[in-house]
Amino acid sequence: PNLLCFNSVVIKIEPLFVDGATVELTPWVHYVPATLDNLVETTRYVMAPENEAQMKSIVAAANDWCRLKSTTHDIAIDALWQLVSYAEHLQFANQNSSSWRKEWGTFFKSSLVNGSFAAV
């Protein structure tokens, strides 16, 4: 989200998982969404002179979001909610799988060996 605070259009590759910091952000309002398949076309769209007014509107909305959400207080609250969410996930996993620690350890070790953290 920090890129939204630099007074320029952000082209964001849509992630497989949504993190807590971007839940409040809206595609085509705060940033321009893209995929790896359409990144070149999206960049051309953003750079096209006829889309300048739309891009300025997106930058303005992103800057407004930054002014409201990039305070130390809000960042701390967001971090705490991430920890609460993580704790709830661990509690759920522990209740539903007695071997979740072993499964995660196996996944983590194989990811290190393979050099990637692919989606489970």
C-alpha cells in the first residue's frame, strides 16, 4: 500500500491471497488492476493520453486513502488485526487437524528446497 502514497498510478498484479492492508482498496478507484497476462496492455492503457483524467482521479483517491490510513495508529491497529486473524487460523487448524504443525513444516521445508512458496 505504500506505493499508493507516491502521487503516481499504481498497477497492481492481483494476488492469489488478499492481505489485510489492501482489503479497503478498490480496483479502478485506488489502483489499476492487472494480471501477468495483461500487464503490457494495462500499462499501455495507463499511459494513453486519452485516459489521463481517469488516472489523475485514481491517483487522487489513492492519496486520500494514504492520508487517512497511513498513520502510525492505523498501521499498528492493522498489524494487531493481522495477528488476531493468524491466531484464529492457527486455532482452527489445530482443532481440525492434529498434524497441522507437521503438515506446515513439511510444506515449508519443501518450499525452501524448491525455492518457491506456491499456493497450498
